[in-house]
Amino acid sequence: MESLLAAHPISSLRVGWTLSGLFIAFMLFDSIIKLIKIEPVVQAFNELGYPDSLARTIGLIELAIAILYALPRTAVFGAVLAMGVLGGAIASHARLGDPLFSHTLFGVYLGLFAWGGLWLRDARLRALMPWRS
């Protein structure tokens, strides 16, 4: 895999930034709808068993994480923090017995986008976590 990336560095960089961009876009969208506290957010918080008064706090945390992830110097730190938020979302959906592939594992999908995007665009991360066959 590493030799394939070395042969096509521009392609892996583009794919990496595309995955990262999708993750950033989702995090920004999710934080904004929590900050403006639209009705579906209030309903979702009630269904999950959380007070909707936490929506803006979580929205601010998600916004900070998205900004940290978007900046190359702090992207890994942002990804680590994002895993905490996504882990909480996974646990919340698992606790309620929500559908596995559409709800519970959605945080896993986002995590794969975040870390996959970083891995493809950062050679230092690839050196730290090499793909072995």
C-alpha cells in the first residue's frame, strides 16, 4: 500500500483532503445545528435521554474540534478529540438499541473518514501507523 501511495502522491493527497473535507463539513453542520438548536436537535436530545440544554455546549465542543482538525498543525489532536465525541455518540445509540448500521456505527464511519483522510495526507502519520500486508 505504501508503495502505491508513493507512486501516486497527488491522488492520495486529494483523496485524503476529500475525506477530511467531508468530515469537517459534517462536524461544522452538526455543530451549527446544535448552536442554533433547531427542533430536530431538541427531539434527538430528548430521545437520547440528554437535556436539550447541553446542545449548545456540545455544539461549541464540536466546532472547536472541527477547527482543530482543519488546521494541519493541530489535525491529529482534533482527530483524537473527535474520537471522544464520536465514542459518546456510539455509546448513546448502543445504549438505546438504535439500528446498528445507520445510527450506532455512524460515529465509526466518521472516525474512518477523519483518520483515513489524515493518514492519506500526512506522511508522518503513515510512518507512525504503517499499512502492513
